[in-house]
Amino acid sequence: MGTQNPSAPSRAQSAVGGNPTRSRHHGGGIIHENTRHTTRFVVIGNHLVQHPELSLLAIGLGCHIQSLPTGTPTDIKSLAARFKEGATRIAAALRELEAHGYLRRERVRTPAGRIVTRTVSCNQPGATRHRPEPARKPHTEQRPPRKKRALPAVPQPSYPSPTLLQQATDLLAGLRRLDPRLLLSACDTTHLAPGVAAWLEREVTPTAVRHALTADLPPEDLRRPAALVAHRLTAQLPPPPPYRAPAAPPPVLHPLQNCDGCDRGIRAPEPGARCRDCRSDLPEDA
């Protein structure tokens, strides 16, 4: 057992002083000696520095741009003055970063009215950026209540009568039994009752009025049932009935009695009347 493994270290490796995070890997490949940064550093994702499609120039330029303070010029002329790659190669690298979402260029108008190009650096392309909502101040002012829209006008009867309006009110109150969506308030019923009275005045039966107001209603909820009823009362108002001349009154029959002169049976409005032959006030008798 006197043979030693020549590849094994003679003693354990000690950490470099002042660098407790130093790590070594045996074999080929990269070896990292990492020291934690406390100032002047920027966090960059591996999705950029190890991007499989970006060129080395684009990756380096993207890391440089993400490390710049806000407001630093990043146009092609400024970057070409900083680096020796030249404007053509820098422009191509910027296009690569823009194509993969690491840069976004926006044209904005300054307060002075000039149009400038603003470059936006995105450290995580495609990620949704959540901005904290500012604290809302307690709302002390109360908004005025929304005014209810007035109902459309309805027809008015020619000769309104309490009996006709009461019949119209009862008809409107009963619509909810035919369709629960036609539940009308007392105020809406007062507004609509003259319109129903105008239909009844035109010799439309209550059954026909109910059918006109409830037939073919839309299947969805009725937001303003009173407005729908008012529209139908106006849009579907039937014409007035044809004019009929009043009938002649029947002849008046006076009571039957006897003539005071000849005792002949006659009809007269008052007792003690005389017949035509016995009357002296007629022109032929005079």
C-alpha cells in the first residue's frame, strides 16, 4: 500500500483568503472564483448571457445596456463612440436584441414638441410587468345619484274619465301575472294608464290590449319594462273607430186620457186636454 495516487492532492485545498465563496472543479472546463458583489453590479439573466441565437456582440451589448443608468444615451452614434466595433455592427446587434424582445424602441413627443426615439431595455422579454397600484385616497365626496331616464310619452284619451283610468290601471297591474318581468311600479303605472285608456277608448277590448303588450317579448331580461310598454302603446296604437251618426230619439208617448169636450180618447201631456176638434185655439177655429 506504499503506492500513492499521483492525481490526488497531497493535502486539502484551502480557500483563498478573503474569498470564502471560491469554488474549484476538478477536470477541464471553466473554474469559477466568485466574490459576492455589494456595490456597482447588475443582475442579468442567463437567458440573455447564454442565449442560443444571439451573437456574442449582441449578448455583450445587451449586458452593457442593462447595466446603464436610466437616461443614458443608447443610440447607434453614442454606442459607436464608446466601442470600437463600428456603427454597422452595433446597429446589427441592436436589431438582434430588438428581434428577441430585449429592446423596444418607441417614438415619443417631448414637452417641447420634438419627436424623439426612446429605447426601452427589457431584462425579461415576455414577462408581465406588474406595477403597484398607488394607495387610493378615501373618497369623501359622494357622487350624485344617477337620474332615472324619463319614460317615453304615451297616447292620451280624448275624454278621460276616472272609470276608464281605473280600468287601465287594473289592466297594467295584472300584466305581471302574464309575465313576471312586467312588474311595474306605481309611478310607472300612473304614467302608462292614460295610454291604455286611449286604447280602451278606441273600442279595443282589455284582452286585445293585454295581448298587444305581452306578445313576442324578447327572451332576455327586460331592463326597463315600463319603457317597453310605453313604446308599444304608442307604436301600435290602433286608429279610432269609424264615425257613427247618433240614432234618432224614439217618439214620446203621452198618457192616454179622454177629451174634456167630446170624451174622445186622446194622448196629451197634461190632464184636461182637448182633442183637435174641440180645441178653440187652433188657427182654423179662430
